[in-house]
Amino acid sequence: MDAKGLGAPVKKTVGALMRGLEWFLGLMLILTICLNFVNVIGRYVFNKSILGAEEVQVFALIWMAFLGTAVVTWRNMHLRMDALSNRFPPSIRKTLRVAEFVICLFVVGYTVVQSWDYVSRMMMLGYESDVAHIPMWIPHAAVLTGLVLIVLLLLAATITGGEKPVGGDAESGSAQP
């Protein structure tokens, strides 16, 4: 099967994975809010707080932010300074989009390599957070994971021909059921 024939199945599969990731991120947000609520009640009603709750909440938010970038990348809903480029003819816009893709792939790819090195060192050194004693490679791996997903999604976009992904409308900025 050639790349053209792979486009629809890749788009459908990755779209389903991104919808699953969105649900997971929503659940993570709800659990983080619940942890915060329980901690507030414990602190102000019972004068006891959950040790390390703040660290867990911050680390969860970091993971949500970097995993969320994958969804935004797939939906093609990231911020873009395109006020000027939208006035160019379609051929120049297409060239700009290719240049944007190559630059993004290079920058994100380079950052993945650097992040891998950093996470590996954190694992080797065995650093832990101060209160919750969470291995510090875990929150740092959020950056690595999010960026690896972006690289994979950029590559998937080339297979699908850069078409709008299933479940998202890049023009209106709204998700479709």
C-alpha cells in the first residue's frame, strides 16, 4: 500500500487516539481538581493537608500541557502568525507551510534529543521531588513524551497529505463529533 492509500486509515486511527487522549486529559484534570478540593477541605476543616498534593498537581498539569500539545498539533489549532501569509497566493502559502513543517520538525526533533538526554540523566541520578518523593524523571518525561508525539503527528500529517484531521476543523477552531 502506498502513502496515498495509507492516508485515510492513518487519519482515522490517529484521530481516534487523539479523542482518547482528550478524554484521558479531561479525566486527569477532574482528578487534579478533586485532589485540590480534598486538600483544601482537609487543610481548612480538619487542619490536615495531604503531603505532596501540590507537587502532584503541578506535575499533572505539566503532563496535561505537553500531552495537550499533541492534540492541538493534530487538530492544526496551534497559534500561528498568519495575518500576512494569508494574503499571499496559494503557491507561496503552500511553500511557507512546507518551510514551517520542516523548521518545526527540526526544532522539535532537536529538543526531543536534548530532552531524552536530560530525562536519562534524571533517571540515572535518581533525583526525587522534595515532598511527594516522585522520581523527577517522571515530570521531565512529559516534555519528551509531548514532543515525541508532535514529531509522530507531523509525520502522520505528511502521510495523510496535510488534510484536516478527523474530528477537528482547523479553520473554525472547533472540534466536530
